[in-house]
Amino acid sequence: MNGFTLVDYSAFGLWIPISIGLSYLLVRKLNLFGGGNKNQKILAIGLIAGHLLYLLWKKLWLFIVN
């Protein structure tokens, strides 16, 4: 059993552009974290990596439970 559904895959697919848009809004428009392009990229990568970490945790948890 894989444990991942179409909802998981589509949520991750949607999270990528949301992360990029959110980092643009926070860094460039609201001038948080210094407002630079490098900071925007770091925030976007961090948001995407956080979601990947969640997916890995879910996979591990499903493996433990089964």
C-alpha cells in the first residue's frame, strides 16, 4: 500500500506555485527578510522543503502503523 492519494500529489503540485507566490508577496511586496531576491528564493525553497518533509513523515508514519 502506497498511502499517498491523488489529493496528496495534487496538494504538493499546488503548493509549489503557492510557495513561490507567498515568498514573492512576503519578501518583495511586504519587504520582510530584507526584500532581496536571494531571500525570496530561500523562503520559497524552505516552504517547498517543509512540505516534502511532511510527505516523508507521512510515509514513515504509514509504514510504522502498517
